[in-house]
Amino acid sequence: MNTFISFFRRNQTVFIYGMSLAALMFLLRWFELRFFIFNHAYELYIGLVALLFTLLGIWLALRLVRPKVEKVIVEKEIYLRATDNFEPNLTQIEHLELSKRELEILQHMAQGCSNQEIADALFISLSTVKSHNQSLFEKLDVKRRIKAIEKARSLGIIPA
């Protein structure tokens, strides 16, 4: 411990000079920072507001893009009729004024046949199948094959 004190006393001016330089350097850096903040306060505030709105925009975009719909599984009982002894609903067929050929085409559509396959199976032209399809759509008041099949099944015209 005596050696440190003797070393400090011999170099006392060096230590005092070094401490004063460190304090002066600290004051200069502190004034420089204050000078920077005071002279550029307007730009700093604009930068902070821009950063705030950028973060708010990113948060809002992520919030709005997130899907709001949840998947819901609905279980519904469907009663199917036996196709072995299916009896078509003749009153509905008469009410809709469906011809035998239209019924045949409707049954082929329900089996998943294309227009060309129906034409080949019934030995008629493709344009005849298309005209019968159009007539069926008008009579059943639908626009698509799937809807025609669903409506015919629900009315009891073709087996489910």
C-alpha cells in the first residue's frame, strides 16, 4: 500500500492532469450531444413520428390480413332412398312436363356421364343432348348440371 501512495505522490501532477482531461472530454461530448439534439430536434421528432406510424401501419396491415373466418364442420344427416325398388315421383314428372328422353338424359347426367358419352349411349347427336340439357335446365329452373341433379333427386324424379 505504501508503494501505491509513494507512486501517486510522485506522479500526482500526471494523475490530476489526466483526470481533468477526462472530465473535459466528458463535458465536450455532453455539450456536443445537447447541441445535436437542440439543433436537430425538429428532424428527430419527424423521424420518431414516421417510425411510430410505420410500426402502426405494419401492425394494422397484419391485423387486417389475418383471416377472420374459422372452419366450421357441420354434420347433417342425409336420408337416402334404396335404389333397388325406386319409384319415380310421377306427379312431379307430369308437373314439370319432362319427356322420357329428358328423363334418360337426366339419369345419365346423374351417373356422371359427359354430353358426348350420353350421346353415344342413346345414339343421338351431341347437339340434341345439349338442347335436351337446356330444356331440362329451364324446366327445373337451374343453371348447372349439378343443381339439376340435386333438384331432381330432391323431387324424387331420379334415385338418390
